[in-house]
Amino acid sequence: MQNKRRLLVFLSLKNSPGTLGVGGFEYAIVWCKIKEDYWSFFPLKTLQAGESDRTRKEFCSSFSGQDEQIGSVLIYCDAHQSLVRIANNHSCSRRHPPPGRAQANAIAERKIGVALDGVRAYLTVAGLPNCFWPFARHCFAFNSCLLKDKHGNPPPYDLIHGEGASIMQSFCTGQLVFYKPATTVTTLAKTDGRLRPGVYLDYYLGPNGKFENQYLVCDLEDFTGRKLHHRIGAGHFK
């Protein structure tokens, strides 16, 4: 079972004012395949088991032919009913910390700490409000999977998608980039530059969790006149 273990961590962001994410996201969930330390950070709008289970299916689709083995997986999580229901629906074993002692679940708490530290760092360096965390959370998790560990082992992304898959140009949320706008969105004048300045947001992944050479970028002009206070809220942005 050890080689098949996956980790599920629940993280609530609802109780902090101004942290409603762009897109109406209030919560987040982390899935991680422990053996390869391949993980991702998914935003959620609700705590319903159906939405949480959708993220499980999306994450497990990265492992070709392995999704049917979900029943042999041990899940580390808290005792929230949506997570318990996911485990029960797929006959998974689960491990909870003692009541009132979330820190006793060291594996889950460690991954939560890494995820939150990465989101904070990305938003702080970029100068973006907290409501942009849905983009920062995934971008940070994806970038961390492109790196070798301290022992020089292959990046987690390569272990899942094949050797050399991690060789790509990487970016951080909030980074200034120049992009070529789609003709269906922006009509350029003949004197306009072919590239426009933009704020990088996130990677666009395919249904199998693999990068498809597409990025999510917000035009720099979309920030004109916008307040960037860290608690300004998602309603201030399109």
C-alpha cells in the first residue's frame, strides 16, 4: 500500500475577511501522491462532497491506469464530512488526527504549511490582493513539482508524466510578461505592438493534468485604477 498512498488535506479559508477568491472560491483542498511528492492545490466554492470528489477525479486522471486502484489508498485528512464521504464512497482507509489536535496529523499539516507559505510568498512578492490566491495556489504547487529534490532525484512532474516533461519555461503568479493576445478577444491596430504587457496568473493544464503550453494571463490594463489593498476583495476585479 505504501507505494499507492495518496494524501488528502482540507484547508478552510472562509473565516478570514477579504479572502474570497476570484471566481467565488472560499475553500481549498490539497491532493498529493506521497511516493513522488506530486501534488496540487484545488480551490472549492462549497464543502459538498461532490465538488471535493471532482477534484479527486481530476487529480487522479494524471496517473494513467491507476485511478481504479483508489480503494487501496490511505487518506490523511481531518474528519470533515465531505472528506469522510469521499473516503467511504471509494472504500478508502483514512487517518484522522485526535479531536482538537490537527497538528498531530504531521503529514497533512506539513503539506498545508508548504502550500500556505507558497501562496503567501507569491502574493506578497507580486503585490496582489489576497483574492488572487486561487491562481497563486496552483501555480506554486505546479512549480514545486518541476524541481528536483535535495537528493537530486527527478522532479515529481517527470515521475508522473515521463522523463523530460518538466523542461518548460516556468513563471510565478504576478510576474510581468509579454503575451500575444487572441484575435477573438482583442483587435489590434496596425500600429499596435504585436505583444502586450500582462500579469501572469497560472498554467493551463489538460484533463490529464499535463501542461499544454498555454498560460493564463491578465492584461496589464485591466489593473488600471484598481485598488490593490490585500483585503480589497474579489468583487473589485472582473
